[in-house]
Amino acid sequence: MSDATTADEIDAATVEVVRNYLTSAATEMQRTLIRTAYNTIIYEILDFGISLYDRDRNLIADSPGLALFLGANDYALEKVVEHVGEENMNPGDVLLMNYPYWSSTHTLDVGVFAPIFREGPEVPREENELIGYAATRAHWLDLGAKDEGYVLDSTDVHQEGMIFPGTKVYKRGNPDEEILDLIRFNSRLPDKVLGDLNAQIAAIRTGKQRLQELHGKYGGETVDTCIERIQSHGERTARDAVRELPDGTWSAVDYADGTTGDLIRIEVEVTIDGEEFHVDFSGSSDQVDEPLNIPRGMTETVCKLCFKSITTPEETSNAGQYAPLSVHAPEGNLFNASYPAPTFTIWTGIVSVDVVFKALAKAMPDRIPASSGGDLNDVMLFGEDPETGRQFVEANNDAVGWGATDEHDGANSVMHITETMVQNIPVEVFENKAPISFDELSLRQDSGGAGEQRGGLGLRRDYHVEHPVGALSIIQKTRKPGWGIDGGESGAKNGIVLDLDDDADDRIQVLVDNTDIYDDDELWVGMFRGTFHEGEVISNRTGGGGGYGDPHDRNLEAVLEDVIDGYVSRESAREDYGVAITDDGELDREETERLRSE
């Protein structure tokens, strides 16, 4: 087909071919990034987001990664173009963006953006045609923040690292060595950071080539018409899905831990009216002097994730699918951070996803699961490798239990919904990258919320320190439990237990001390940062999902099976489910009947 092809001559098969070509291009960008990245956070954990856009900056394909990066790319691209000016973008340009209020996340989640022209940089701008944009976002290990690894106590964005507002690192296809030097001399890990930058640029080039090939094969008019139809179908499908939802307004409240002793209020109000879907964060806390404020772009992304999961979850993403969605958060609110508010530890955004679902559960409990464990439970290690003498940073997100539904139990130990395709680092890899070993990696017994359908279990992972090392945790859902539905109980809370030497107070800063919550002799914490000695243990214990329905309505055989599998203890079976199990692992039906009749 050529550019002369009319819209009426483009059949559905061609539209579908173009749609799949775009999706395939985004997937190929992902594979390029994974294969060329330097750090495990990208190639093992998959902490990235990849997006392709048309010339009007409408999303046409993406490839997760991390769900909260995809909508963040949408917002950041608009800010990049606004700041630089489309007229100042040339073929071969590549731009960096990590200014949090524009980029939508913290300074180490660096966005790399490029305009895509029909021809390469050898053809001047005035003789070339802008046909789209490509975006990659990935977590860099270090970019001049005040602390190694992660900043947990910043009070100002300028403590959080070097900032790029939309800076050309490539100009007309050529690297800007001065910008690369700025990165190199402002990072504790310059080789890995520059390696990851090059990996992102390689992914950008892949997307650029595929979009150019598509235009070359079908012609610009055909491709543009196909994209328009794809977007229209996405909007139509999403609006149809919203109309099937109940109309009304529902609200929910939950709390993040904070880092100063005061809980941080997260309040969400969801309104569905016909084919419109609105989310309002006005009732949430004002922005705080802690690195827990959320940029506007991430707030929109949280809502996009929740919206898509109940409207078009089976379809690949495009901008049309989000047309019914609107979001409000007043400036200066926790969810619309303003300069110079710190934003580095953006875990309040993770917690807020479950709050949106909590509000929706009041309207449609048959479609929304109970609360998940509600956090990422990230433990990060940093310092000097005892064998090589080189600096390192390694992090690991751990899985949580998912909430039960009216039809089935919650899944055991899977990544939080914000993580999409994210993985944790295999034990063998992690032990090779940092001076630790793992004493235990297991499901956390009794962590799933009791219910007719049981919540999924969290896990326990014990890091045994083999050589002095820096360590910290990134976690914000340890002081308040999740929630069940229709009589179901909440799952166990997230928490970390530290087994330390007597002099630990001089080495370790505990930002969230939860020892008072637990009736035992262990040191329970949330966020912490410090230096750990050989033999000390960091035990990460992740939260369970909420239950659905009255626990006393759970099938007796299901309770017995849970006890046999080790998911539920005999004590919990008796106390929470009213089910008595003998020492021989058999149901005591007479005692069970008595317990359930009380």
C-alpha cells in the first residue's frame, strides 16, 4: 500500500497486522534492553517501562516491565516536548528526563526519549517527517544522590541526585560527551550507569527502526489510519466497559508508615457516572517533608493501572483505552508534589493502588479481590565487594500474598500488582552479587487472611550477612493491615525482623520501629538503613492477602489441606476457622461442630 491509499480501502486485517507489528516492536525493544543492560535491577528484576507513541504523543504500544512506569512515560513525554519544543527536536536526538515533577517518579528512574523521523539523521529536519516517539525508563544504580542505593530521609529534591529536565544526550545521532562526562563524574557506579544508558538507547533505536520500517512498508497515511482505528476501538471498548459498572461514588482510606513516626493519610474517592470514571485524591495528606510525595504523573499512572484492570485487562494498551478516566489531586497534595518536595521513596504510590481497589470493592465486591500484601518489601544491599574491591548495589523486591475473591483463594507469594512482569533475583544470582547467603526462603505460615476463600500467603526470606555490608529496606505498609471482603479477615502485615549484635544502635538507623506491635522478643522494623556485620540476619517477612467471606464457612477439607500443606497452623485452623485437627492430622468433626456453633 502507498500513501495514496484511502482510509476506506484499509481493511480490518491490515489494521490488525499494524497493531501486532507495533506490539511486537515494543516487545523487541524490551528484549534489546534486557540483553544489553548492565545491572540486575534491569535484566533480572525487569525494573523498566517501554513505550511507543504516534506523532501526536498518543500511546500506541508498550512493553512492561513495571506498570507504574508506563503511564509515567505518557506524562513525561508531554513534559519533555513542552520543555524542549518539538521544533527543536531533530533526527537522531535522544533526551534524558528525571526531574521528578515532570518525569513522574524519582530521580534514579531515568527516562530516555527520542523523536522518530521517517528518515535518519542524514536527512535534515526540514526535509524529514516526524512520525512518532520512543521511550524507555529504567532504574539507574546511582546518580549523585546524597546516599548510596536509596534515599530514605531526604527533605528536598536536591538531596536526591543530579537532575535532567529533558537534556539532549545525543544530538543528530552523535553523543554529547560533555553530558556523558557529567553523568560519569556524578555517579558512584559510572560504568554500570553508562552501560544501562547505552542499553536504553539501543532499545530506543530498535523501536525507531521498526516504526520507520512500518511506515516504509505501508505508507504514512495507511499507518496513521490504522493507528486512529486502534485508538478509537480502545476508547469504545473502555467506555462500553465503564457503562457496565455501577454508577455512584465510593471512598476509602488507608495509611503509609511515613518515616518520622506519623502515619500518612491516603484517601481516594472514585466516581463512576455513565461512561466516565473519576478518581479524586483531595482527602489525602498534604505533601510531607519526607521522600514519600508522589508526582502528578505517577498519580495518573496508579489510576490507569486500576482502571485498565477492570475495563480492558486482556487487551494491549493504547491511549484510547484511558479516555474515560480523569484524575484530580490539588497542587501541594501528597499526590501532586510541588517543587522542592522530596519524592525519592515513592512507595506511597504502591500503597495507594490497594486503596483505589478498596473503594471499588464497595461497589463491585464480586469483581475486586480483597487486599494484597500491599507493598514491594524491597531489601537493598550496597558497599564494596570483598573479592573485587568494586562498589556494588543490589536490590530485590519480594512477593506478597494476593487477596481472595468470591470464587477462589488468593495466590501465594506473587509480585504486587504494580510490578506487572517484575521478578525477584534468583538466590544463586544474588549470593554471587553480594556478600550474603540465604538461610531461609519459604512461604509464611498463617499470613493469608482467613475467609471462606483464604488470602494468599506472603513469604519469609532471611539474608545472612557473610561480610560487612550496607543494607536498607524500602517498605511502607507495615503498621496498618490490609482488608478482607464480606467478613474475610486481613492478612498478616509486612515486616522485617533484624537479628543484630549488641552494638547495632551505633550502625543502624531504624526509621520505622514496629516492635511494640508484636508480642515477642524480636526486633520488628519497617524502613531502616545501616551497616551490618558478619553473622547478622535480615529477615524479610511479607504480608498476606485478605480473605473473602466468613472463615467459618470455609470447606472443612480445604482447611485440613491447608494445614497439611503448612499454609495454616493447627492453632489458626482452630481459632480462625473453627476447625479442630487431631495430632494425627485428621479432622475432629465433633469438636469442629462445637467450635463453629459457638
